[in-house]
Amino acid sequence: MRIAGVGERTRLSVARPDGAATAQTELRNTDHQIDDEVAGPGAGPVGFGAFPFDRELPGELVLPRIVVGQMGERRWLTIDVDQTDLSAAVGEIEAICAAPVAACPVGERTVESVLSPETWRDDVVGETVRRIKQGNFSKAVMAREFRVHATQTIDTTVVLDRLLERFPTANIFAVDGFLGATPELLVGRLGRTVRAHPLAGTAPHADDPKVDAALVAELLASTKNQHEHRITIEWLLNNLLPFCSFVDAEPEPGIMSLANVHHLATRVEGQLSQPAASILDLVAALHPTPAVGGDPQAVALQVIAELEGADRGRYAGPVGWVDAQGNGEFGVGIRSAQVEGSVATMFAGVGVVAASDPASELAETEAKAQALLWALGVNE
């Protein structure tokens, strides 16, 4: 399913972690008179949100003036008749689609690692491994912060176009300057069907097919990566089950291959109990998963706050859409950047467990960062 908004009609605050029901009610009540011939997920009032990683911080839903949606062969257009009309909405969309997009970013780019690679390797990852071995927790996801500085304002349209070119199967998103191409579905809800596609465990992608095949085989055989992945799947199933009449996962993880890395990935699907929880309820229950936080969650988040030395903002937070009926899809805001003028702030994270090698985890951040750095025009 694809869905996009144009303009801004209003905003709704989402109190977290316990404000999902209130926000869903406010979204449902934004229109007292709706002419909806589509009557399906994504039709009618829709809110787009990119919430902070910190689940105690409030989020916002942006309700656009115009919404364009597509599911299979079905396409629809939703407009706010108080602010625009059909012909104006069509003209606005046509103008956006016809606007040329530059082939590459304009101006010079420089990138800095906010912590030196050595400091991050030793004082963040190394210290995390040491604490895990003491036995208080089994995993923490530690993120490394980068900043990209440009000599001109960064054109987000160019960045998104390049991400779509390089990662056509990812979920491309842009909300309030927070943009990216996430491969990971936190949770989706269409009617009573609920889905998730968690990722945990990573290997680099090689240009040589034989080398690449060996890397994939090594990832599948890796005890460390399989353990990291199993933590996430078991946690996700346990936290989804209270909302479901049944929920199940693939018996073994598969491989999700992207242009720069391979991930262990498992599809999860279930049927929601009646009355079905809204997507906002599900997001509140599932974020952050061990794939971006750790396990046990509370201890891991304390370690992240103490050692990481950075404000993640919306990195690795939930990003997606919700309609008035509680349908929606939220991905995990990874492979992302917050763009403000000529500066982009981005992160690359790794799952740290007892068997982690700090040097290897540092190399993994380099591989993961390449996706956004290329899209932002670094190392052209």
C-alpha cells in the first residue's frame, strides 16, 4: 500500500505512552460529515506521524489537506473541502508529479562522526559488552551519530528520489524533515489482520556474487546473529498476543537483501481480537522492540541513555500513518535522517550482545550509514 499527503490541514497531539485511544478518537472526530465512496483502509481522514524514539515524549499526527492512496489496482483521492476543491487538488498533485527532480544533490558535503570511531567502539560498544557479561541484561542496541554538513540547503526531494532508486522495496517516508527508507515494518493493521516484519542480525553486501553468497551463508549460520534475532521475535510475539485471537511467525528467519546490507528477517501475522485494537494502540505496545532498544527493555534503555551520549530524536521511532478506523502501518525509523536546512543528522545502530566484537560492530555502522550518506550526496 502507498499513501501520501499534501499540505497541512491540522495537527493532533499523541500523548505517550498512554494516549493512543484519545488520539484515535480525536482523529475519528475530525470530520463530522464524510463522503467516502472508497470505504477502505487509508480513505477518509488520515494522520501521518514520526514519533520520537523516547516513548515518554509526545508525538504528533499531521492531517494533510490532500491524501493520495493506492492499494493494488485501487487508487483514491481524499480532500478537505473546506480548504480546497477537486480540480485544485488534482492540479496541485499534477504540478508536484511534473516538477523535475535534480539528478544529484547540489553543493559540497562533509560528514562527521559525533563521537570518534575509537571512542564509540571502546566506550560505547565495549562497555556495553562488559555490562552484558555481568548478567543484568542480554542485549542493547547502540547507535552511532553522524552529521552531514552541506554548503547549500539540502533538497529533501532529491534525497527521497535517490532512496527510492536505491531501495525500491523499502518504505520511503518523509514527515517534517524526517526522511528515510526503512526496511522494517514495526506493525501494520488492515481490518483485523495484523502484520510485522522485524529485522535483527546484519551482514554487509558485497559486489562479488561469490563473496556475497558467503556473507549470507555466514549470517544464517551465525549463532550470535540468530540469538539476537530470536530475542526480537519472541518479544514481539509475547507483546502482540494480548491483542490477538492468534498470532504466528515463520519458523526460521529468512534474508532481506538491500543494496548495502543483508538482514535476518521474519514475517509475523495474526488476527486481532474483537474489538480490534487501533494501530496506535499496537505501536504503543510494541515500540521499542529489542531490534532497536534491547532486552530486557527497561534495563537496555537505561544503558542506552547512559552510554550512547546522543539524543536520538525520531531515529528508530515509529513512523507511518493511521486512518479514522484505526488502520495503518508504522515502520521503524531507521535508515533515516533529520534534515534542517543545510545539516542532516543521522544514526546507524547495532545490536550488542555478549558475543559482540566492538570492531565488527563499528564496521557494521559504516555499512549501514552508506545508504543515507549516498542519498545525501556524500562521496559522490
